[in-house]
Amino acid sequence: MRRIYPAARQAGVRLDASWRMAVTDAGAVAGPADLSPALDWIPAPVPGTAAEALRLAGRYRAEAPSPLHDKDIWYLTEVRCEAPGDAVLVLDGLATIAEVYWNGALVLRSDSMFRAHEVAVEAGTENTLAICFRALYPRLDAKGPRARWRPQLALHQGLRLVRTTLLGHMPGWCPEVHAVGPWRPVHLIENKEYYLEVERFSAILAEDGSGRLEIVLKDSGFPPETRLKCAGSSAVFGKDPDGRRVAHLTIPDVAPWWPHTHGTPTLHEVTIEAAGTVVSLGRTGFRRIEVDRGSDGRGFGLRVNGVGVFCRGAVWTSADIVRLPGDRDAYRPWLALAAEAGMNMLRIGGTMAYESPAFFELCDDLGILVWQDFQFANYDYPVADEAFAASVREEARQLLERTQANPSLAVLCGGSEIYQQGAMLGLPESRWKGPLTEDLLPSVCAELRPDVSYVPNAPCDGAMPFSPNEGVAHYYGVGAYRRPLEDARRAEVRFAAECLAFANVPQQATLDAHLAAMPGHDPRWKQRVPRDRGVGWDFEDVRDHYVRLLHGVEPAELRYGDPARYLDFGRAAGCAVMEACFAEWRRAASTCRGALVWTFQDLLPGAGWGVVDATGEPKPVWYALKRAFRPVQVSLTDEGTNGLSVHVLNETASDRPVVLTLACLRDGSVPVVSGRREMMLAARSNAEIAATDLFGAFFDTTYAYRFGPPAHDVTVARLLDPDTGAVLAEAFHFLPGCEAGRLPPALDATVDRDLDGAWTLTLKTDRLARSVHVFDPAFRPADDWFHLAPGADKRVRLVRRAGADLEAVPQGEIAAINGAGVLRYKAG
């Protein structure tokens, strides 16, 4: 749907107050005239869902959801207008089979959750608006075109015939919370002549560094001298042969928009001025995105403004599975955490739902690229049906029209695992590669967002569409398939649109507050652990495999005898796997150009896939990713008989002087061999250095030659600021099996305030402390579950938690997984 902007005055009314909702049996009420005042009416937020209204009334819990798709749900409100006359009712999203009644007359039937509607109505001064959401289950039983395959993803095969979210229909993935209701805003527009409609909004960065802005308006009767203004430049609107108003504006040397890891996400205000009236079209950014297929033409990566960008982040699920919000306040804390973790891309997968313009605007602000799947996943969709195809085409057009101004939109994808599903069932390519993703969707994308790269499906390309060594992959070699960590390199991943799924354990405070259940023993615990349908394992089994591999302990025995320590080892293993895989993928010689972790946030508190739990608290693996995603970074990889390699990266636009140090420690404390080098990290550089080059002599850093017992157990690499000595980045390499006899570390902690008044926790140790955890009820640490080595202080900024007492001072506990107890601290 085209964006409509208020001009001379605000003439639209957002209908978000005084709604009532009632639940009835399916088909029990034919129309609004049959609604009884005796029905159990409850207040209902709009935009919102029936589940949210019921939750606010104390009648619904996401932890034990009641089905809603077997019922009809009625929404009702009274609308007062300034004066009688023609008006337009705008409904931005109705989930899913909806009938809209204006003053008792049926004015709209909608069968797509993903389409907005404009309906002309005759408004009186007092009006009644009723919306009935008919039961979805009977619709799912309707017969449709025969499917060529039947996936196990969701409960009902009829979902392929209905345009609705798969959230709530995927057991093992998410709670069965059904999306029903006016989940996007409802407006009434009176006096539409006071509005202008933007039909096209294009902002690109040309190769010469200039910004090219094109705006096409539906002719609104504005005078001839109507001007477009942006970034200090302006142009006069002309008319095209179709009578539309068109302006082309070139802005020399415009400040470009960058992902925040590579530069500043600069945005520019766009305005239209005519006869003393100024209309803001919001902000936009100028950037250029190109697909990089690599030297062999088989890869996939993005170049932004001519610079190769390693895309890292996660797959977005929902800000709230119950209410499916679309406002800035709902998105802001989640997206702020993504940016803080160094994520420069989020993917909205085909199993989720389209997010609102506010999501993209915040991503614009924060410098986060968005990979947007169209909402298709796994099924064989009936695109040969003309009505279905027409609805999908309009769905795609509306998504792209409302995001035309957003520079954050970087990739458009035909959906998730359609190709993979057909290919894994043994069907030939001609059966699973079809016009939906090869013709219909790319044609709409080429028309409305030619500046955005298009991918037919995720995954795609390769000998099989799911082969990770070509094109776009869903990589679970390390993860679900329990491959050794070396597989992250051996698989030659080019771009992982999703990867590394684990049942990530939340912080203990979240479990204490929201899930008082014993891990592994309590059905309530297992209910929150994700699993694929039809398999005899879950993703906790996957995590336990890597606990066993990395720490040499038996998870089942540990869980039986010491559940708290079992969870800590699970947290530590998840961190180690994440950091190790991204160290492989970000090195200079890697074939990988991006990887997005499955998933960003949980939908319920528990050991879900998310790296942030459902309460908004970062999990331990979030901190690991924050370390792995640093734009200025050091990492270590085990190259066997070639020894350790040190990788130093600088993705920023400026050269960076650093000091690189490397030390091999025995018993986690005594340096056996060490090296140091002053370096200038060139802008946009990625280099590999052999550890022996820093030592100046041979040393068996990987214990590959095994000449006698190992002389060390851990290697520590640091990048230091040459002026202050501050640690910019650290990396650790542990020799397998060398931690058993290590003495516990003696930790020391002090709390002080920096020059800006922020609290900082300073830690030091006499020997290596593994997986150090900081817990403070009033403050969240900027880093957590990190390794701490002697030789340099660790300064951790403490961020006051939302809702914490403003007078509270830091006081909490510090523990290490190889420690002998808990260290308590308190600000003096």
C-alpha cells in the first residue's frame, strides 16, 4: 500500500480506542445485527490481537494457550466524524479471515493477514465499525490444488492455501498462540484531498558518490513550483505523461548510509514544499548494494557502497508472540540489543510475519541491514491459481511500497526452505523450483526495489539447494547434525541465512523468575526446548553433545548430580561454539561472507533457540556473539601441524594502530612463550599471522607434534590500544584435556565510576578464569561469560537495568566455571 502523508492538516483519525471484543462459536453470529449486548464483551487494544485482549483480561496465557482458530471473534467500536461525507477506511492488517461492516453493511471481505485495504465508505457523524474474524480451522479443511509434497513443518497442510503466519502452527518451534485480530492499525481518512500519495520513492548512492533521489506523487493539485528538498539540494516537480508529479534530485558528495559496523548510518530528511506548506516524507539514506558471487562465481555476499561486508546477526522471530506489535516502543529494546551485539543484519524468515514500517525505520537509525523473506515456507503453494497469485502479487507490492524509503532493506528472498523441502523428498528440480519464486516475486521486486538484491529461496544453489558450499545455505553441520567444530570450515559455507541452532540456556535469574523447573526432568522444562517434528532428539541433546565434546564431562551424569553446574556447562559450551565458528568464518581465507544465527529472541522463557530470552535479557551466547562480531577483532584458529594462526580484522573506515600480544600459559598463569608486535591495521583489512612469526621461533602451540607432555594449556591473544593499553579484543585457544588439574583462580574486583559517571567493574586474576559470569540485580554487564587471563585488567561497563532503582549502586556476584566459589562486590 502506498504511503499517505498528511499535508495541510491532520485529517485522518486513527481508530485505536474504545474497541470491544467478544468470542462466539464459529458461525453462531451471521452479522452485526445479530450481536447481543449479553455477549461477554471485553476491552480490546487495536492494533492488537484477540490473544492480547484475553491476556489483559486475565483469561489467556502464552505458556498454556487456548485455541482461537475454532471460534469467531468480533470487534466493535463507535466512530465519530466531524461532518457527514465520503471517507476512506484504511485497515493495515487483519488476521486472517475477516469481514468488515460499516454501519451494519458488509464493506470488505479479506482472506489475507498480509494485505492492507482501503475501503470507501459514507460516513455520518455517528458510525459503527464491526469486524468479524471467522474461524480459520474450517478454512484449512477446504480442498485446494493438489500439493506435490507434504512438509512436516506445521500441523495442517491447508496452511499453504491461506495467507497467514505460520507462528502458532509449528509445534516444537513456538507456542500454539493463534494470530487473530486487527494486528495492524485501523484509520479513517476524511477529506482525502489534504493527503498526498507517494507512488515511488527511490534513494540510491551512485558510483561517483552522489545521491540520486526520485519521488513520484499521485497528482495532488499542488502548484507548479512544488519543490523536493533533501540534504541541502532541491528540485522542482514536473509532470510525466500519466499526469503524475515527478522530481529527480542529484545531491553531490552526499553522506552515505552504512551498516553500523562499517560506518555511520547517515539519514537525511526529505521534504516537499509548496505555497508555504512543508510536508515531511521522513528520512532516507543513500547506499548502493551489490551481490558478490566471489572469484569462482559460486558464492554469495553483499557489497555495500563498494565495500565487502561480512553480514552477521540472527533471525528475528517476534517482539511479542501474543500481540505481534508493530510500534517503535515494542521494537526499540530488541533492536538496540542487536546493534549493541555488533549485529549488522537481521533476517525476517518466511515462517514469521511482516514487520511494520517502524521496524525498518529503527533499523535505518541503527545501521542494521534487513534480509526480508516473503512469507512462504516449505509448502507447495498454489501459485497457478489466478486469484491466489493476484493476492500474493498485491501482498508483495504493499510490502515494497511501504519500505521504499528504507536503506536498511538489503535482501529480498522468495521464502524459506521451499526448494530444500522438495529436493530432500527426492523430487526433481522442475517440481520444486517454480513461478512463485522465479517469476512472480522477482518481477515485483525489480519494479519497486531494483536497488535490493533478490534471492529466490533460502537455501538455494549448489548441487542440492541445501549444499552449503554454494550460494545461500541453512548451515546446521555444527549444531543439529552434531558435526565437529572443524566442519564450519570443511563445509565451505558461503552465506548462512540461518545457522548454529542450540537450546541456549538463559541467565539463571530468568529461570528463577519465570521457569521454576528442573532441567531435563520436568515436563515444563522440556516443553520450552525446541525440537523438529518426527525426530527422536531435541536441541538440548545437541547442546549436550558439545558440552561433552568441549569440556569432557558427561552431561547426563552432571544434570543428575549437579543441575546448576550442568546448566553452566551448557551456557559455556554455547558461547565456545559460537565464537569458534565465527572465528573460522571471518578469517581472510574463508569462503563465508555472512552468517545469521537461528534465532534472535525466544518466544517463551526457557532454553529456546534465541540468543536473547523472551523477557529481553541477553543470554550468555549473546555476549559470545558480541565478542565474535567486533569490527576490530582478533581471533585464533587451530591449523594443526601449521600451528596457531592469529587473525586481525579492522572493518572500520579508518586505519587503526594496535599492539598485538600473544602468550602461551602453563597452568593458566605462567607464560611459556610470548610475542608482541606493534601494527597499523589498515581500514577494511583482514590479515592472518602465524603464531611462530610473533614468537620468532618454533613452539608447538596446537600440540600437534606431541613431543612429550604439553608445555602449556591455553594461548591468549590480545589487541591493545597503544596509547592507553586498553584491551580492544581478546581470543583464547585451549588445548583439549588440559584443564582438569588446574588450580582455581583468585579473582579480584573493584567498582568505580568513569569520567562520564558510568559504573565500571574492574576484574583481575592470578590465573585463567573460564566463563566468568557477573550477576547484579540492578545492572547488566556489558560483557559476560568471558574468559579472564592474568596480565591485563578487564574493565566491564555496568548498565542500569530498566526499572532499577535510580539510587541503587552496583553490588553482585562473580563466578567462574573453574572457580572455587563466588566473589561478591559492592560499590563503596
